[in-house]
Amino acid sequence: MMALSRDLDMRGLRGRVRENEPLSRHTAWSIGGPADRMYQPADLEDLCAFLRRLPEAEPLFWLGLGSNLLVRDGGIRGTVIHLGNTLSEQSLVGPQEVRAEAGVACPKVARFAARSKLRGAEFMAGIPGTVGGALAMNAGAFGGETFDIVSVVETVTRRGELRSRPANALETGYRHVAVPEGEWFVAARFALEVGLREDSETHIRELLRTRSETQPLRQRSCGSVFRNPPGDFAARLIEASGLKGARRGGAQVSEKHANFIINVDAARAADVEALINHVMDRVERDHGVGLVPEVRVVGDAA
């Protein structure tokens, strides 16, 4: 693997660069070793300029709010592009379309659409990540999926070139999107329907109340750990195996929702990964069902 290029020309760039940045500061689990280099672009133009300066072979990883992500204790080699708190523009681009950049938190899209008297995006209030992350995995909540409402996607290439294509040009499925190789999402357009602001805001409040009552939102987690198997629920299978409260080190299966693993006591990534494997083994033994992780596990072991 190519070593980090230390002599990168940063002149004229407006973003923030940090070396050996602990990723535990940027993940929902508060877990993760260091990134060799992290770059937080000032805006889309700055991101493109930065990418044009990166050596072609340098490893590149994209990070939003750090939900749905387990970074191993050894961290990530190469450069991490951090879009949390940047690429955060959203706007109306037509009577019934909202454009949101990849760093916008999904609940903000839901609320912006409601204020704009558009309906159809309410379910996004239940997705804890950014638009970029939701696009990358076709994230969903409350029966809705991201690509149900996406009309256009915008991507950037490794060379800093921007591209746009209809959403239906991509192959999508349950928690799956086939992204063209060497491209990453930077924005999307959401096609919605005309509605009443009051109705949408009431619906969002109801969804968030349900989420608060059923999920451990006050504890550090990544969101749902496993995909739901066809015709069933991962949480039901895990609970039926008696695994609520099961622990490995500082990681624990939530007592409130069995498809959540929480960091209860300075958990390491190795603890979480071991618990994930334990849950998978038990559910397959007890029910004959092979659970598939929804969480993405990345980086080097300690």
C-alpha cells in the first residue's frame, strides 16, 4: 500500500487538514483509531481542488457523521475526506425538488422539505447519517428508502470531476447501491409531492417519538447493526436468542432494541466486532438465519 504523501501542496486550499486524527472523535460509537490524514473541505469547489492534488494511488476514505460505521482500532491509512459539518447546502431547485449536498444530515432534509410544503421525505428524520451516507447504502427508516425519492445524483471522481446522472441509472436495492467505481456522492435531488407543512411536521414528530421510545438514542451506537432478513426482523431473532444485554468488553447488545450495540464502557472496535460475530453465530445456530451486517467495518486492527 502506498505511504501517505507528506509533501502535498496545500496552497490555495481553504479546507482544514489534520494528521493522525483520532477517528473516535468523529464516529457515533466514539470508537476508532487514527486517520493518517483527514481533510474537511470548505465547499464542493475546494473538495474538487483537493482531490486533483492527491496522488492517484493514495488510499481514500469518505466519512460523514460516522453512523453505520465501525473503524477498527488501528485506524485508516491514507486520507479521510470528512464531510461532517461541510457540504451542507440545501435548496429548492424546482417546485417539487429539493437539492441537498452530501454533508447535510438526513433529518435536516426532512425538516427543510416540510418547511417548503413538500411531503415524502418525512422518513428521513429517522436516518441518523448524512445524505452522502444514505445515498451510498440506500439507507431507510419507517418503511421508506432513500432512493424511493431520489431523482438525480451528483458525484465526484478521484480527479475532482463532477458528474450528474438520473437516479434510475444506478442499480439499487435493500441497503445496496452500485456506485460507479472511482466516484463518490456529493449531492442529490429529491423529488417530492406538494403537501401541508403542518401535516409533515406532525408526522416527523410522531416518527421521532416512536424512534425515541424504541431505540437507545441517548447511548453511543451506530444505528442498526444488521440488515433485516427477508420476512423477518434482526432484532426479533437476536432477542429470541436471549442476547439482549450480551457483552464483549465495553460493548453491549442494547436492552432496549436488540439490533443496536452500544458503547457502555470505553469499548474498543475489537469488542464491538467480537460481539457482532457472537450475535451472528448464535442467531445462525438457533434459527438457521445468517444475519448480514448493515454496519460497515473498516480500517486496520490494532
